[in-house]
Amino acid sequence: MLRQVIHRGLQSFFYKLGLFVSRHPVFFLTVPAVLTIIFGFSLLNRFQPDTDLESLVAPSHSLAKIERSLASSLFSLDQSKSQLYSDLHTPGRYGRVILLSKPGGNILHQADVILQIHRAVLEMKVNYKGYNYTFSHLCVLRNQDKKCVLDDIISVLEDLRQAALSNKTTARVQVSYPNTKLKDGRSSFIGHQLGGVMEVPNSKDQRVKSARAIQITYYLQTYGSVTQDLIGEKWESEFCKLMHKMQLDHQDLQLYSLASFSLWKDFHQTSLLARGKILVSLMLILLTATLSSSMKDCLRSKPFLGLLGVLTICISSVTAAGIFFITDGKYNSTLLGIPFFAMVLLDVVEQVMFHPHLSDCKMRIIFWMLKVVLFYEEPHIQDEQTAAITARLLIRLYPASSCSIAMPLGHGTKGVFELLSGWRRTRENLPFKDRVADAYSDVMVSYTMTSSLYFIAFGMGASPFTNIEAVKVFCQNMCVSILLNYFYIFSFFGSCLVFAGQLEQNRYHSIFCCKIPSAEYLDRKPVWFQTMMNDGHRHTSHHETNPYQHHFIQHFLREHYNEWITNIYVKPFVVILYLIYASFSFMGCLQINDGANIINLLASESPSVSYALIQQKYFSNYSPVIGFYIYEPLEYWNGTVQEDLKTLSQGFNTVSWIEQYYQYLRVVNISATNKSDFISILQSSFLKKPEFQHFKNDIIFSKAGDENNIIASRLYLVARTSENTQREAVELLEKLRPLSLIQSIKFIVFNPTFVFMDHYGLSVTMPVLISGFGILLVLILTFFLVIHPLGNFWLILSVTSIELGVLGLMTLWNVDMDCISILCLIYTLNFAIDHCAPLLYTFVLATEHTRTQCIKNSLEEHGTAILQNVSSFLIGLVPLLFVPSNLTFTLFKCLLLAGSCTLLHCFVILPVFLTFFPPSKKHHKKKKRAKRKEREEIECIEIQENPDHVTAV
């Protein structure tokens, strides 16, 4: 009883809302347009890209960040960058280059060429405010001699060059791997500086026979000042240009360069690459929506409504973009799911028209802007001032112009097509205002429910439980977009529907907006004119009271598809198909991979990806260098402590002052079994040796009176790994961190890579789990408040099946669990509800004699809108396939699976399975029989009471 009251109350409310909109269409058309203009123009001066990639894609709350703070308080991380090697996550500013020899070559034989490139880097100058800066002005300095920190492989190359100049064979300069002895007596780890190594067979000291690649890193000092950062950025930019020039001069080597800004630049490169494809995507969606809303009937065809429906979602997304930037939001490439493309031309025109120095060339720049944006032509600008301003405008134009329109359109266009279907189900003899009200009453109840579930799902994703900032920002924007989509649908598009209904009632042509002539007048005209002006009356028989049944999708479903899918011989094959689908989905769910690799978010042909692939191929023998920090005083001279340290470092290649110190004690034959001897020899003898002086940076001494203590120290651990370094680094972290809680030695482990990997799997999957739990909880709590409890039950099963199917199949399609795939999974929850809910609720409420007839009626009623929306959605995804970016390719795969699985369930699986399982329709048959029997008894009584009437008949 309660659910009928609630349902009727909502229907009555939306009926009145539809009447109110139909009586004031100009108001509801004007208000959304004014809001779009206001927010569209207000965001023009607020656009700002997010340059902090770590804050976006790394877990916000992780133990690795706490460990980083603690490690930095003990030992400056800026001074430790060269020791704490990490592949793509090195903090601060730096320039890095990989030099690769040709296949079969030995990079060590080209030491002279490499040192020439190295000298060019050291001599490279960067001008800032009239001053020239070289690497020596910007580099990280060593504490002991205040010289620039350089990779030890440079010393090895200089030794090789000196040996070649003195006519010695290079074999006399012995290079070991991964630890080698330098000229000054130091033992250095070069496992990350020398790659593609082949060792001399049966060599005890692991001497290098040949190597394919060398990696050199130039670390810049970071003082925290804006000026220093600007100079560092310019140096990095010049470094990348220099490496490109050196590649042209040295064809026998392949050079791959990387700088600290490369990841951020290549992350936002996706926006630049996608701008043209997004425009094509929009055009395809507009074309699909227009064609699918058309009919042969020139009176009842609604092509412009399909077009206006898509434009309604576009302008609502522009308004959402304005609200986002007004609230100090920053743009990033993960927002490719929200349409900000419409603000671009406004941005360009506004800056040109109101620029104080452009009084005589405004129209030229506008013309150039339009050529660049619409036709991708390169403008030839000769005036320097004009060129500079145009370049600045284009820099702001590119990121904003390349945003996907798939996600909000998926939900928004569903409301548009449902309202069109609701209009077609209304009676033609009613006034157009009543027809609009009936359409609102019929459609807006279910659309409100699905919009609420969208808001709940993305609201849960935007909650503090979400640990990935990019996911949180995206979900926040989707919440705003969904609310505005809902408002614009019933206001702006509702007003368009009112005007279209008025034209139909007054018998105006749906395209040319002219009066449709009478049938007598048409009979005297040519066939082509009759075809263009045909209003459908000639094709309407006395059996077809609804002229809208001639819509080609509805006709196909009613006359062909419904009979085929409910055929008893088709059903076994559908069951087999679902078992295959479930099997592959389950198999994929068992193989889920964490997507902690950041190259999955970069443009696929970018320098960062090329560098990462080469690095992974030639320098993945050893994991990133893990800093092992002992942060409490420890009895290093105690034998038990020494054994514990050996146990912890077992299986690792260690760079440790402790090991070197004990080796030194054995060489000089000195015993240090007590505290005073241990520290005295360490300070007065060991750390005074030139080959051991660099270990001073790894020990913190404190003095209490005349007594010295070691309050903290560090050493470095490196594990042997395969090419899958990312996964093995996570395993190392998960292995070492629990030991810090149970061992007597109090330590932490840290590498900059850990900030991106720490509990990444849990962090990235948490939003979809929370969103799914939120939707499930809402559906369960509303079991007895909605139209029918079985409707919610079937909806939960359908959404679960679709979600697991997308999850399993995307894993089999080599899609990892990163922030993009998680956003798509959250969207899949809502997309499935959006399309399955109307179909299921219509089925459970149907009063036909059989389940088969009920599902036929459901498909006939909602199948057109579902097919229109999913086809527009999938066609709009096609251009994303041609964007050379890993981010958009992941987006394409996941959304394609979401649309395909939803379509499979709505048109194949549910129509068959609903004919097998509850709800039963027998009680409806019994009610109809009782009513018919009662009607026959009434007729018999009337005949008995009036026998004269029977005689007369």
C-alpha cells in the first residue's frame, strides 16, 4: 500500500511539474541558457591545470608519506637523491638520459662519445634575467668536497677513456657488475647505471664483458624558491633539447631523455592529442541522436529534439565546468569524462577581444584560432607580438579543448530518449500541454531514481574514504554534472519538447516548420513532394491506433526481434551464451592486476613512455634502491645486533657502512667489541679514509658530555628483480614493513616509488567498493518503498552481473586497476541501473497473461530508448580508439565493455531469463478470469430482467 501511495504521489508531482513547464516554456528555456552563459564566461580567467602528479594519482593517506617525512627529518632526501634511485618517481628536478648502442654493440667502447655528450651537458647555459647558469650553479653538492654529485658510471667511463688514450686494452680496466671498484678505492653500486650487461663466463668478481646501455642522471638542487624552480625548469627544457640535438649528431647511439616535468607534460599531452577526436565524437553522437529520433512521418518525426537533447547535456556540462573552476578546481587529464570542450572558443574569443594590445589584429587572430581549432592548420603569423599572444592563447586552449563527452552523455541522453518515448506513448487527441505532463509523469519517476543512484555512487566516490585525489575530483565533478543534467533535462529540454509538441498539434512539418498540406492537395503533387510531406495517415490501418508505432526501431522490435528472442528454440543458446559470459568474467576476476604503473596514464607515443620501456628492458635487473633507516640508538658492536642486521638484509645487494666497517676492521686486524672502541675507531680512522668518507652522510652522531653516540643511521638495499619491477617492489615493501614491527631493531624503509605504490590496490579499489555498497544498501532499504520488491531484486542481480562481467573482461583485455578503470567501473554501476531499471520495473508491473507477453511489452516500451542511447554512447566512443594515449585507450576499453554488457543483458539475457523465473503472472490471469465471469453473470441477470429486449433482438 505504501509503495503505491509513494509512486502515485511522485507521478502526480511530475505531472504537475510537466504542466508547469508546458505553461512557462520560455522561462525554463531562458534560465538554463543564462546560467550557462554566466558560468561559461566566469570560468575563462580561472582555468588552471594541476601540475602536481603525485597529489593526483598517489594514495593521499599512505604510510609511505609518513615514512618519507621521518626519513627526511633524519637525512635530507634532496642530498640523498643520487643514492635513493627510483625509476620514474625521483623527487625534485633532474635530467636523465639513457644512451643505447646498436644491437650487438658495446656501449663501453664508446666512452669518448658519451663523455663528449656529458661535457656538453655540463657546459650547457641557461639564461635567466641576464645571468647565465650552468649545471655547476644548479647541481646538488657533495658534503665532503662541495662538488657536484655525479653518477659513478662517469668515473668508470673516464678510466676507460684514459686507458684507451694510453694504448692500454680496455680489459685492464676491470668493470664489475653490479658493484665495481672505482679509482679512488670506493666500492660503488652501478646496477642502475649500466644495462644490458653480459658478464665474463666463470668470472668470480662478475666482470663485465659487454653492455648495451648506460643511464646518467643529473640532479638539481631544490631550495624551495620560485626563482630556483623556474631556472631548474628552464635547464630541464634545454637539457631535453640538447639530447634531441645530440641524437642527430650521433646516429650510432640512441638517446632517450627524461626530466622531472616529463611525466606531468606527457600526462596532459592526452588532452592535446584528443581534441580533434573529441570533436568527431560529438558530431557522431549528434548525428546518431538525430537519425534515431527521425521517422518517415514528417509530422511526428523529432530529429531536432534528438539534436537538442545532446546539446542540452553539452551546455549543462559547460555549466558544471564553470562551477568547477569557480570553486578553485584544477584541470587534469582524468577529467576526460566530463565535457569542458564548449568553453574553448569562448576562452579564445574573450582573450582576443579584450586584450589591451590587440586593437588592429583581433579578427586575424580569431581567424587563426578557428583554423587551428576546427581545421588543425598551422597558422603563418609574422608579427612577433601577435605570434606571442596567439601562442599563449593556444597553450590555454589545448588542455581545455580535449575532453571526452561519453560519461555525462550516457546518463543525460538516456533521459532525453526516455522523454521522447514517453511522448510517443501519450494520446494524440490530448492537448500538447497535457501530453508533456503525461510524459513527465511516465518517465521522470524512474529517471529521478536512476539520477539519485548516480549521485549516491559518485558521491560515495567523492567521500573522504577515497584515497586517490584524481578519483575524488572526478566524482565530485560528476555529482555536479548529474545534478545539472537532471535540471537541464526537465527545464531546457522540456521546453524544447513543449515547442515541438505545439508544432505537432498545429500540424507543422518537423524539419521545415511549414504547414502540412491536406491529403487532396498532396494527391496532385509529385511523388517526391508526397514523400517529404507525408504525415503517416496513409500507412495507418484500423488495427494501429498509435501512429508512432511506425518508428523504425520500435517497428523492428515489435515485428521481428521480440518474436525471435522469445522463441523457445533460441532460449537454450542464450543460456549457453550467458554461461560462457559468466565463465570468462569469473576467470578475469581472478587475474586482476594493480595499475600502479604510471605510464598507463600517459600518451602512448610520448618521450616518457619510450624512456620507461627502454629502462624496463635494460635496467630492471635490480629494484629501486630502498633506504633502510635505523631511527633509534642501536648497539652496533653487539654480535646479536649484527646477526639481526644480516638476517634483515639477506637476499639483498647492500650498500652499507656497517659491512664496509667490519670488513675494514678485519683487514687492519682490530677488534671493536665495546661501544667506546667501536665509535672511536669509526670516527678517527674509518671515516677519515678517502674511500669511506662518503659514509659520513649515513651516520648521525650525538655527543653527551665526553661520550659519543650513534642515534640514527642508514644503509641501502637493492633486490634482484625481473622486468616486472613495479610488482616486485610492492612485494618488497609488503615484506619489509611488517618486519619493522616485530624486530628489536626499529627501522623504516623508503623509496620515492613507494609513495605511488603503498596500498595502491586497496586505495584504487575502495571507491568502487564504497559506491557499489552504497547503491546496494539503497536498493535493499527501498525494497518496500519502490514499485515492486522483485524489481529491486532483479536489478541487483543484473547490475552485479554486468559489473563483474566488465571487471573480468577488462582484465582479460589487459586493463589494470588504475584510477581510470575504477572510474569506469563506478560509472558502469550507474549505466547498468539506468538501462535495466525501466525494463525490469515495467516487466514486474505488467498484467499480461504470460511472462513472454510481459517482456515483449517491456521491450516495446523501453527498448527504443535503450537502443538509441547505447548506440549513441558506443558510436561516440569510436574516435577515442584513435587517440595515441594509454589513458584514452583504457577509457575506450572499459566504456565499450560497459555499453556492450549492458546491451547484452537488456536485449538478450534478461528477456530470456525473465520468462523462466518470478514474478509469476498467474494471479493476473486469475483476476482477469474472475472479472470476465462476473461480467458474464451481470449480463445474464440483465437479460433475465428484460426478456422483451431479447425478443426484440
